[in-house]
Amino acid sequence: MKAQQISIIGGGNMGGAIAKGIVASGLADASRITITRRTESALQTWADKGYKTTTDNNAAVQNADIVVLAVKPYLIMDVIAGLKSSLKPGSLCISVATGISLKQLEEALPAKTAIVRAMPNTAAEVGESVTALCPLNVRADQQADAEEIFSKMGLAIVVDENKMPAITALASCGIAHALRFIRAMMEAGIEMGLTSKQSAEIAAQTAKGAAQLILTNGTHPEVEVDKVCTPAGVTITGLNAMEHAGFTSAVIKGIMGSFNKIVK
């Protein structure tokens, strides 16, 4: 990606994760990224790290080649209305607002604005996000820029917009579901006598290792499960106890609950 000015409108959890991910991946220095928030005090940490900061969204987008709209969904239309007259002609707008469609964005932004609807998760901060991308009115180089930004933060996939609710539930909401599983493992470790720190490290690394087996080997999870289970062994005993308690059903219900909330 050529040297470009990037503005992130809304330096909260997701906007901040994207800013950190861009810098950590080496795509851009902090000095080429402008972050906005409503108060100066909320921006001080970013300024201390070398990012440009401002509370003025219009000033932030005037010279930006790429504008990331990272405000809450209920705020995004008001934010767009306030800054659309200041957008640099030919700039790319990337929205990470959950549930805001390409049609809504197209109607709110100036005609023919290049738009990418993106749905990352907070693991963007550490380069391990899953991000779904839906482009509209974009040039080939702009789509390539969006893919490069988010692929440097993990897995980036371009999908039809009708797949976005499922990916949001599975990846964006799903990271919280996965973290709850790690927490449950951690609590079991503490009950067995390990320290909180030991349990957290072991549970997190175990989950990371399990995920890497699937990504590296390309196998179905049950293939890897079978490698661990021996007849009448301790692993199958534990797995069966979890299933008797409704583990798989609970996970599916949780993810579907998120999905149904999105599509209702």
C-alpha cells in the first residue's frame, strides 16, 4: 500500500484496535494516522504514541485517502452527515459499524463514494482478526488497500453482503464466546489448584494450539479430537461430561442468539 493518510473516526475499542493493527503490521507509521474522539482527554494516550489526534471530524477527513468509520452504529449516520461535505474527493470510506448496510452508507455519503463495509473483531489489535469485507463503488486499488489493511490483522475475506450477519455472529461476537470458554477452562484450573496466572496462560495457549491445528492441517476438529481420545481414557470421559451438560448445544444457541439479534 502506497503512503496514504488514514483517518479513524472514533478511537474506541474497535477503532483503536485497527489503528494499533495498522502500525504493528508496518503498513503505516502512527504519524500517518489521525484518530478522532469527542474529548481531548480521551485522545491523549494516542497523541503520546505519535498518532495525530483531533476532536474535529471534518479536519480529520479533509486530506485523508482512507477514512475508517469506527463509531457506534446508532451514531454513524449523524457522524456521516456532519463530515460528508469535507471528504476528500476519491477517498475510500471503510465502515465497521455493525448492522449498517451498504445501501444505508451509499445513501448517506456523497454520490459514487467508494465504500467498503468491514466487520473485524477486536483481535485486529494483535494481528489475529477475522474480517469480512463488502465493497461498493471501489477501484481495484482501493479494494486491494482494504484487503491489505485487514489481511495484515489476520484473515480477511471478501463476501457478498448477505453473508455478513453470519460472519458477524461467528467471528465478531464469536471472539467473546471463545473468551468465555477460555475463562471456563481457567476457572477449572484454579479449582484444581493452579494459580490464576498459570491457568490463564495454559488455557489461552491450549485454545491457541487447538485453533492452529485446524488452520495448519486443514482438518475437521473431530479428526484432531480423535488423536487425543483413547478408549476409556480421561479425555473422552471429560468430553462426554461436557456434552451431557449441553456444551455443543449451548455454543450453537449462543451464536444463533447473536445471529438472530442481528437479522431480526
